[in-house]
Amino acid sequence: MRGKNRPQTARKKRYNWRRWVRQLTSILWPPLLTAGGVGLLFYLMTPGMPLYTPAYRIWRMVCRGILRIGVWGTDYSFYKFTERNLPFYIIAVLVIFTLSRACRKLFALQDDLQQIYMGMDTLLAPEAAALALDSSLAPFAKKITDIRTTLDRRSWEAHAAEQRKNDLVVYLAHDIKTPLTSVIAYLNLLQEAPDLPAEQRTRYIGITLEKAYRLEQLIDEFFEITRFNLQSIVLYREPLHLCYMLRQMADEFYPILSATRNTVEVEAPPELTVQADPDKLARVFNNILKNAAAYSAPGTPIRIVAKQQEDEVFISFYNQGKIIPQDQLDSIFEKFYRLDSARGTKNGGAGLGLAIAKEIVTAHGGNIHAASSAQGTCFTVMLPANSPESAV
């Protein structure tokens, strides 16, 4: 046949560039993919790291080691490379995913802390606006707002107490001048008129002595203010029979109350006892009784009723007299607070008696409150019947 007998000519060998590209891609793709993954890991873990630092050089050595492991061997096909390094890829992907999530959380936490830090400045701002943080930080914003409200309230209370103290100093200075002027005037009169009748001389001496006692009381109030600001209450608890203590205090007030025909009636079980500091508790009852004696109507009794209900002991002081306004019932236990009707020289004190009583009762773990109406005024002291605390 002609076809078979035709001489064959040599074909020109052509270069297969597609095969070369596939081989080159199979060789370069795995290390490039590895380098890209390591670079992404480097970027996620060290954002903003400057080049040519010791940490960067260490990372470059690690990357080279990983690349060297990745291209190790004679078969550079993508399948063989992936099969041989599959555990590494899985670990790298998991590490990158985990670190990226951790970095995001850390950056979010950093932003939250920055907002909280900026919000802390509002605590000291005199007239700061409402604190506005992200919704995720709402509890922190509320807490900071509560702290600021508490600080503002305490600052206002301290300022009000300081103002009352300054006003009290002015009142006491004026009150001291009045009896002192009277004492000097009566003593000069006695000195200039030695031949005064005995009855008139006795009356002048009595007035002078009364003014001197008032002057001593006002000076004691000044010392009371200083002691109250400096002392801290330390309790020495022991079993205390309330019935015996209240009856003894009623007897001590008999000379004071006899001038106004007032009496003290005590109603308390003989077996009623509490764990308390007797000296401190006596001061509480003394201050309340002095207040009741000062504002009771003449000829009316002052009743003291003590009773126990479960683990609490209640001691109530009832008197009939001036009514305390409802809006001032809580204020009368503040330091240096005095009712407007108490600013005279007869009954007006330093405004510390009830404040000290409240401090002592609170230190015992109890409380004190007042109620006033047309039927009378009542001060009630609540104390725990048995305290586990030992004497200090």
C-alpha cells in the first residue's frame, strides 16, 4: 500500500509549556500557601510589630523552618505535599482561628476598659452628664452612676453638717455672751452696793449663779462638739438588767422634773436583760430623757416601756408636749441639727444628743427612730437581745 511504503519524516519536537506550568505550580503553590498562612498568623498575633526587630527575626526563622519542612522531599506535587503535611494544615488553621478569636476578644476588652477608664473621670466632675457606654457595659455604667450619686449625696451631707456646725458656733457664741454679760453686771452691782437688803442680795446672787451654770453648760457643749468629732466608739459588752438601769435613771431625773411637776414611769419586766455597754447605753437613755424633759408639757408623765419580742428588745420613751414636724423626724438624729423652736437659750443644745444616741445604738447593732403626733412623741430604741460579739 502506498501509505505503508511512504517514508516517514522526523516530526519537530515541540516544547509542552502547559506541562511546565503545572509542574512549576505544583512546586511553588504549597510553599506559597504555607508562607501565606504563616504570614496571616504572624499578622494576627503581632499587629503593628515593626520590621527588623528581634521578635520579627525570630518569626522569620520559624517561617523558614516551616517552609523547609513543607518542601522537604523529592515529590513536589500538591497532592503529595498536602497529604504529607495535612496535620500541620489542620493545626495551623485551628491555631489561626483560635488566636484570631482571642485577639478580637482582647481588642474588644481593651475598648471596654478604655470606655470605663474615661467614665471614671465623671466621678469627680462637678456637673457631669449622664454616663453613656455601650449596651454591653450597661451594668458598669449603672454602677459608676450609683457611685457618683453616693459621692454627691455624701458631699452634700458633709457640707450641710459643716454649715450647721458653723451656725451652731455662731449661736453658742451669742448665747455665751448673754449670760456672761449678766454675770458681770450683777457682780458689779453687788460690789458697788454692799448695803443692799439681804433678800435682794440673795436674789441677785441666785440670778448670777443661774447665769454661771448656763455659761458652764454652753462651754461643756463646745467640748462635746470636739469630743464627738475625735472619738471612736468602743464597746465593752456585758449582761445588763434594763429594768434596774431604767429605774435608776428615773430617780436621777427626779430633781430636774420636779420643778415642772413631771414624773417618769417605768414599765419593764425585772428579768429583761441585754448584752450591751452599760456606760454607753446609759448615755443613750440620758440624752433621750433630757430631750423628753425639755419638751414635755408641765405636769405630764414621761413613760418608759421596755419589752422583748423574739430576739429584739424595744425601749420606748413617751412624752406629751411639742410636736416634731413629720419632715424633721429623720433630721433630728443628724449631727448639729436643732429644731427651730430649740434655738433659744433655755432648751437649745449643741444638737448632738440624739446624734450620739444614734451612733451608740447603731454600734450595738440596733436602731432608733422617732414618731410624733397630737397624742405625743415617742422615741424607740431597738437592741438585739443577745449579741455574739465579745467585749473589746
